[in-house]
Amino acid sequence: MSGRRRKSRNIDADFSEICFKPCGIERTSLERVVIFEDEMEAIRLADLESMYQQECSDRMGISRTTFSRLVESARKKIADALLNKKAIRVKIR
């Protein structure tokens, strides 16, 4: 039995072809962290645009609790990559 069907999310930015890596380390030898486009949009709205979570969730067309989970997941992945010298790749679902 599969889970509930994934709800469509409104994403206003193009996150294709984005990746970051630590300086001085070859890309092939790095571990990677994958951040999905909906997580990037959550970070963009909450942290870059400084919007409140309810505004962000309305803009993305999802619930506030779903938005909260997305932004928390993205922040953990970003912190992991920065602190543990991992590459970050943005992936479209």
C-alpha cells in the first residue's frame, strides 16, 4: 500500500542546475546532501524574503505544518553540509 498522493506545491523560482561545494576539495571526493526544490523554496521565502510561516505556506499552497517540516528539513541539510564539508545539490522531484 502506498502513501497519500503528494500535493502539488507552488514554486516561484528556478532551482535547476544549482549545486555548491566546499573550496579546495574535488567534487568527486565529497559526500553530497540533496535539497529538494520545495525545501529551497521554503528557505527562500522564510529566510531570504523574511516572510511568516503562514504567508509562506499560503504562497506555496500547502499547510503551515507541511511548510514547517520543509524548512526544518532544509535547514538541517544545509547545516550538515556546511559543518561537515559536504556538497549541496538541489534536485527537482
